[in-house]
Amino acid sequence: MAEQDVGDLETKGKDSTEQQEAMPGAVTEKEQAAPAGGEGLDLSMILDVPVRISVEVGRKDMRVEELLRLTQGSVVELNRMAGEPVDILVNGMPVARGEVIVLADNFAVRLTEVVNPAERYQRASASS
């Protein structure tokens, strides 16, 4: 709905609840007040649910013939440049991007960008 249309609704004396009902897809005051990332929700029932976190460095499509020629020492070139952000997946769904770092002799990922929670929910809904 255009900004001008919203202004027209306000000038007709409707309260905010009536305005939101008149605008399909409008965010309610309750939704606006809820902190991003699900804070404020009672998540106690799912805190013990295990999830798999994966980091995707890159991808490569190959034919079976090329796959069968791989041996120890073969190099597979990926679709990403060195230093480019990696994707962080939770149960196969992208949730963030980050940079690979070394922490106490282990690889780690520093998050540089987190996918918007609404977008995550939309992607998860579309895949099920």
C-alpha cells in the first residue's frame, strides 16, 4: 500500500487496529514490540532439540566421469574466491554468512551477516 494511502486512512479517523485490518500484511503493534530473533518467546520446550550447523565453503558441479578420476592429491576448484564469506547453515537452511578464522588451533567462523528472522521463516516454510 502506498504511503499516500496510509495517510488517507489516518485522516479518516480510524484507530491503529482498524488501519492494520485495512492493510493486508501490515505488521501488528504486538509484532513490532517483539524483539528480533525470537527474544521474549518461551523457547524452553525446544532448547534440547539438536540441530546441525554446517559451513559451506563453496560448491562444484561435476560429471560422474570427472568424479571417478579424482585421486589422493587431486584439487577441486570451488565456485568461491578466497576470502569471500562462507555460508552458515542450520539443518541445511542458510542463517548467516561469515569469515573463517583460526581459534586455538581449530577452524571457527565469525558471523558477519545474519539472515533476517522473517526471511528465515519464509524460506523454512517454503521448503516444507
